[in-house]
Amino acid sequence: MKKELDTVFSIQKIVIGIDSEYVVKAMSEYVFKWKKNNWHTTKGKEVTNRDLLEVLDVLIEGMVEDGLEVLFWLVPREDNRDADSLAKEACMTSA
């Protein structure tokens, strides 16, 4: 992916802003231990939303392999309302 982006931009870092504290902590803290534990928590339970987090992890690993630094940034929910609205509108328009 980075090679395609490099034809237009010189990108070295991607910051993903999201209003979900769970996703931010999952992908920046917990994921490393979960993978060692076969996607189970320290209490032995299967990770919530494992299927989605595994897909996200694979995508991020691909970006890291391409030399990108991927960071997660927790955005306050009230600051993310406009982005949510625009994303939903874009999905409706492209469908």
C-alpha cells in the first residue's frame, strides 16, 4: 500500500482517530498479548469483536511491513459527530 501512496505523497506515519477507547487500547496495547494467547483475554475469555480486530490487525501489519508507522488517537465522541455524519452520508451516496 505504501508504494501506491508514495507515488503521490511521502507518507511515513498514519494516525487513526477514533472515538472508541476499546479499539484504541485494543490495537495499541492489548493486541500483542491477545495474539500470544490465541485471541483470549487474561481471564481466558475470547476477545470481544475478535473477527473485526483480527482483520484490522492484518491490515495494520501490512502497513507496518511497508514501512508505515500506525498510531491510534482517541477522539472525544462529541468531536467525532461530524465525521460520523459525513461517513454515513458517503456510504449512502456510494451505495
